[in-house]
Amino acid sequence: MLLKRFYHEGLAQASYLVGSHASGEAVVIDANRDIEQYIAAAGAGKTMLVSDTGQQNNPRPVDVIKIAIKQLLERGYDEQSIRSMVGGNAGELLLG
């Protein structure tokens, strides 16, 4: 079992990477805005960018993903890695 805790002092928020070493699969629970820490922990090749902001009065998930993509580009991630995190990695997981 893989369990890694991340703590953001400014937000007083903890988030967790929970997964399996055997399967290489993991999920981040209660992620904060600093997504780079999670990408670094899992690797861009195993990261899927998703959002659960679709509730009423929240931004649309597509808008949140667009913000994340812009931030990753500004921080030097290449387009191919971002394309994988947005769609390619999910397709690999679902379709094998």
C-alpha cells in the first residue's frame, strides 16, 4: 500500500496520495491547488487531471482543467505531458 500525506500550511489542509505499489495506481484525496506536488509524486505518465467542481455555484470542471493546463505550461511542462495527463493516461487506464 502507498500512502503519502501532503500538508499545505497556508490553507491548513492535508491531502493524501493513496494507492497500490503492485498495480501502480493511486488517487489523491482532497487535493489542493498545488498540483505539481502530486505530479512529482506519481509522475506525469501516471497522472490524470480531473475535477470534481461540477456542483452548483462552482466553476465548470472544464474551466478548472483549463486553469490547471495554463499553470502547467507556465511552469515548464511540455504539451505532450499535459495531453497525456488530460486524456491519454485515462484512455490507457480504461482501454488497456
